[in-house]
Amino acid sequence: MSLTPDDVRRLARLARIAIQPEESGAVVDRLNRVLGLIDQMRKVDTTGVEPMAHALDLVQRLRPDEMRDGNQREPYQSVAPAVEEGLYLVPKVIE
């Protein structure tokens, strides 16, 4: 599949991307190269290849789930603009 300059102008309009007329040729060439690469990848036989989420078989290291700072309620509420009975007061946004 290859794109024409008219296709690129239409796609640019749909994507709300401004492409100057002098840039049109270069954009068409780059997009056609990308589409050519996709066509090449589609031709590769992947029968028997197991799908994977990442190229490397990694496991994410997680930190232990432990409380670090303790209760910080008083310091946080001391700098809040409005607090009443331990609750933060915020402006009314729904009528």
C-alpha cells in the first residue's frame, strides 16, 4: 500500500495537522517507507512464536509494602487553607 499526496492531505486534515505544500512530498515518502516496513513485517512467518509483552524476560522488583512516614495528618492540615474538625474544606463546585 502506498499513499498519494491527496491521501496525506486528507489524513492531515482529519488529524488536524498542518502540512505545508512544500513538506508534502517528504511526508509522503516517509509514510510510504513506514508502510513498506509494515508490509515486510507482515510477510515474516511467525508460526510457533509465542507472543510476549517485552523482549527481555524481566520481573519488576517491588519494594516492601511498609509504612514509612507514619501519620502526617497534623502537619498537612496545619498548612491547608481551610480545615474544620479534621476535614479539608473546599469550595462548592456543584450547585
